[in-house]
Amino acid sequence: MEIEFYLLDVTYEVVGKEPHVILWGITRNGERVVLRDRRFRPYFYAIINERIDAETVARKIRSFSEAESPIIEVKPTEKKYFGKPVKALRITTVIPEYVRRYRERIREISEVVDVLEADIRFSMRYLLDHGLEPCGWHIAEVMETPVPAKYRATRFYEVVSSIKPIGDTRPPRDLRVMAFDIEVYSETGTPHPERDPVIIIGVKTSSGEVKQFIAEELSDKEVITEFTDYILRYDPDIIVGYNSSRFDWPYLMERARVNNLKLDVGRRRDGQPSQSTYGHISIPGRIHVDLLNFAEEIPEVKLKSLDIVADYLGVMKRSERVLIDYIEFPRYWRDPARKPLLLRYNLEDVESTMGLAEKFLPFAMQLSSITGLPLDQVGAASVGNRLEWFLMREAFRRDELIPNRIEKEAEPYKGAVVLQPLPGIHENIAVLDFTSMYPNIMIKYNIGPDTIIREGICSESEHYVAPEVKHCFLREPPGFFKGVLQTLLSLRKQIRGEMKKYKTDSPEYRLLDERQKAIKVLANATYGYMGWVAARWYCKECAEAVTAWGRKTILSVIDYARVIGLKVIYGDTDSLFVENIPDKITRLSEYVERELGFEIKIDKVYKRVFFTEAKKRYAGLLEDGRVDIVGFEAVRGDWAEIAKEVQEKVTEILLSEKNIEKAIEYVRNTIAELNQGRIPLEKLIIWKTLTKSIEEYEAEAPHVNAARKMKRMGMKIEVGDKIGYIVVKGSGKISDRAEPYMFVKDPKLVDTIYYIDHQIIPAALRILEYFGVTDTQLKRVASTAGRKSLFDYTKKT
């Protein structure tokens, strides 16, 4: 019989001496099912010397066979490796863990050139070989059998023949998602799971149900039991949390151990959460997604706390929700008047988590489908690892052997063109972007580790020669990366064409839009991937050649713009800021397409844009009234929120109203509010990351001293933690007066002079000093006589 099912996850088990691939899925009629494939066996490859008889080497390999996991086949096979034909042996065994054991022994055989694909996890090997797509629909030839007692499923099937995707990535209509969040009671700062109980667990489901499991006094045994029972009763397919891989699940796992409980929440009985690949927490038969992984990819958000990210993405306004520091939880928990606020705080965390899931999951599911990485892994994996799994799938389809990952030293190379900007304010400026510049360079010049010629004669007739660096690439045949990128860009173009058939608010449009975004992310990551030292297909010369051709391309476009009288204000990598003169921009676009074979389009238009003399630093007013700020230091992590806010508001006033005096007055008013204690303390927190252990720091930096104070209060401080501190009044160095933000409750304690001199005024002056404004003028009421207006700084373009 045949069934259609939506693939959630894949795992494997070794039963006796037989590996079983376990597929977790949902059928069209909403049944949660398990499919088992007992036919698949682990294997890897050995490349052998071309002049050696394959059977001679095969006999040596068979002699290594062990009874626990015998070598059941050594098969000669023709493969390609970096585009070149090689003689290889495919070695198959029984128990997946023995692959690496055999690898080490076979590597020692003198006739073996290399051993490949022995580091691919067995369950992922199965996905690769069958071309399966997590978060996609599949059809399988199966035989139904009774559901084994160890599985929580409606039906159980044995895969007896083919299994393949059908190209449909629409999620099941009744896909069940559950968001959760825990609150912990600790009298001594950072909670310790061996000691401090979970007092509240909040959940919200995609069907709209909201529940809280609340401790009696300080006993959390019942809370954890009720939460576990609820998961089994609701039976979610996807569980989402925020920082749940690093905090919520590990904490619950340890509290369950302390309480002598089993956190049995999987679709496999005794399927307790465990740490898996990329550090994520895995739950058998369900998908756990830590949404923080996706929030960390939003560069505009400096502090990645749940409330700030939810506010930024329009899920829940921070100004309208309850905010409580975790060190205050005991006070709220013990006070009957305040306890309802703590409960509401937890509910709003859960609401925010579900809201973020609705934002992130559609993209994540498409990324999972395209890369072949299961949904719980695709967020935790780096961009390089996501792309690598896609490349591995393409390599398998093209009969290419997959290289090993080899740790190497980082090798720097020259990057992209960044022009010196024309400083000042410019009116009506268009930003032109090359469409997929680096991927198209790789396609045009056939760049890749399989096409580079490192030895021999390099001729223009047979090779592409990179400018400046002179790296040489074959014109023919098309390389692996060229083929992969053509596939990606063609697929994205096809999807964008398909999107035009639907209304922008339709489910079909949204699904296709998330898919094309995922493809764009992968295509744009390809160039950087080649320069990533951990990449399987690492090629420093390839990455270097791409940037060299990129520099030549953009410089030739700048030259042509000047020839036709189109002023270029600024350029960076694959973007140019030019006068918005439509007929000249059209001529420039036609030149780029006709002469260079690329596409360049208007990305956005600034009504007004301001540049300093520094590269990668500008602020612009868009046509819809929004303000774009790029590269000013008040957006860095070691500045307080008030500095960022002042800089943005000053920029908005200058660009929107052309009023220097109003901008100065705004800064003065902010200083006055600070002196009056009317600036919220949260806007004065300075965040800095600990890049090494506290003991390793020799200099007394403010965030290090603050971390030491937190540690003395019993808080757990680790490398990578963001330390938030506020500078308070007193004598001594600033580092001595850096107090952990949660300990500062009274605005009168704040060192306002520090914040004025080192935060507010420097942030404002990065913009205002260009117009002749000084720090002295920002601190006092000054005469405006003789000062230039903003119009005096506007470039007539």
C-alpha cells in the first residue's frame, strides 16, 4: 500500500544488531504516524590509487571485518571528486557506530588515497540518499503493522519499497504547535537547578489554548508532572521556546532528576529531551525549535531579550506588557498583591513566544525543506552548515563524493570595494543594487574548488583569469558550484514568477515568499562559504577571485556612470548611491546588462541622505518617512540605549525637518530629563559580552567588574554572557562604579555626568559636529546668530 505523509523528523535505533531508520510524520487525514525502514545500511567510500587493482584493496578491507558489525560489502564504483573521475570502493557495514572505527583502519592502507563520507550521521545519510525533505510531503510504499508499545502514534508502517518527496511543502492543516516558558525562584540571583524550583510553566497552543502550571509554595514536582502530562495529552508536533535549548529544557531536565521524575514528553516512550547536534535540545518524535536562534540573526536588534525582539517584530509592545527582573521573582511570588503580576508576566512571555513562532516558523520550515536539515536543527546550525547540507544533497545527485571537513588556519584575503563617500547631505539619491552579484560572478566565471587550476599554463582562451589575484579557472566543463547556483537562482526566479499568480495576502503567496527568501539566503552565502575555514568545499583562492571580479565590476560601473554624467555619492560591495535621474539610471542599467552580463536595480530612494567622511556610515530619510541609520557607533553593543535613541532622533529631526536648532534643543531636553531622573533606568544599561572567563581579565573593564559583583552575589557567570551594568555616582574609576543593572533601583544613584559626557553628547555629535555644533553648545542655551542652516550643507546633486 502507498501512503502520503508530511515528514517531521528522522532518527535511528539499533535493535539487536540491526539499524532501524525511524521517520516521524503526519498523514493527510491528520494521523500521527511512525515509519520504520529496516533495509538501509551505513556505508562510506575509500578512494584508491588508479593503478591498483580494486579487488586487491577490497580483500584487505574485508579482512578488517568484525563479528559485531561485519563488513557486508566492498563494491568498486566510479565517482567524481572535485569534478575529476576517481576509482573508489563503497564499504558497507551494519552498525552505524562502526563506520568511523573502520575508517581509521582503512585509512592506513597504503593503496588508499583518502576515506570519505564516514562522518555523515546515519539518519542524515538516509535523508541524503533518498532525497527526503523535512517539512515536506512524501509518498512511500509501506506495510502496516501494529504500533509497537514504545511508540506514541496512531499507526505504524514498515517501508517496503520506494520512498520519495512529492514537492509539496504546505504544512498539514492541523499542525499542532505549542509555546512554553518557565519561571524559576531563586533567592541568590542566577537560579541553580539542583537547588531552585520552577514555580510557573506557561503554555499556549496554536489552537488558542492558554494554561499555566503553578507551584504550591516552592515544590515543583507537581508542576513538572502536570506539564509533562499536558504535552502527552495535547500531543504537539512542534514545541517552541525562547532560549529554551540553553535554559528552559536543561533546567527542566535537571529539576526532573532532582525530583526523581522522568521528563517523558516524546512520541517514543521514555523519550526524554537530550542535547543533540549544534547544541539544540532534541525530543523524539517532536520538533523543538528555539526561536532565539532566529532572533540572533536580526542585526538591527542589539539585545536579544524576548520582550525587545517581540516589540521589534510587532508581536507585543514592550511599553504595554509587564516587565520584571528575574531577581525580583521571589518578592513578587511571596506577595499576594504582586503574584498576579508575575503570572501575567509569564503569560505575556508565552504569548510573545507564540507570536515569534508565527513570524519565524514559515521561513524556518522552507529552509528545512530546501537544505534537508530537520527543523529542530536548521535554526541551531550556522549559515555555513545550512548551505553545506544543501551542497551535500546536490553532490549526491551529481555523483560527486563529499569532501571531509578539515580544520585549517584562517587565511585573510582582500575584500570588496568600499568607496570614500562624498560627505554632507544629498537630496534625492537612489541606491542601486546588483542582483545576486557574487553568485552571478561565480556562475559567469565558473568559480569553484573543482575548476581552479593551481598548476600548469593558464591561457585566456581556455581559462577565466581573475583580475589582480590572477587565479585561473576552467571555462569548461561547468563546475559544481556553477551548477548548484544556477539551480538555486533558476528555482528562485521560477518561484517569484509563481507568486504573481496569487494575492499578496494569500497562504500560497506567503508560502512561496518564504521559500524564495530561503533560497536567496543560501545563494548569497555561497561565496562566503568558500572562504570559511570549516567548510568541506573550502577554497580561499576561489573566495579571493570572487571579490577581485566584484571590485572590477563595480569600478567599471562607476566609471561608466561618470561618463554619462551620473554622480556617484558612495559605493559598498554590490551597491551604489547615485543621483536619482531616471533616464541616466536606465542607461546605466542597460550598460550593466549588455556589457557586463549582470542586473542592477533601484533598491530604495532616499529623499535625503547624510554621509560623514567615514565609510559604511550614513543616515537617510526614505520616501515613506522612515529613517535608515547605518554604521554609527551608538548602535554598537557597548553603548546604552539612550545613546542610540538620541542619535536616531537627532538624525530624524535633521533629515525630516532640516532644523539644527530643534535637534540641539532635543539633546538639551534629554540631558535635562536625565538630570531630573526621568530617563528609565533600562535605557541606561550598557551591555558588553564576556569573551573569556573573569579570571583571565587583567584590565579592570567595567563589565568585568560588574560580572565579579554578580558572581559574589551567587550568580552563575559564563563566557559568552552579556553583562549589563549602570555607572553610578561615587569616587574612583568608572570600572569601580559599574553596578549590575538589576541592583540599581533609584535614578538618583546614576552618574548623570558620565552619561552626558560619554553617551548622550558623543552619540549626538557624531551627526551634529558636521554642522559646527560643539559639546559646549549642547550643554547650554546659546545664541543662534551666525550659524548656518541645514541648507548650507546640502549638496546640489
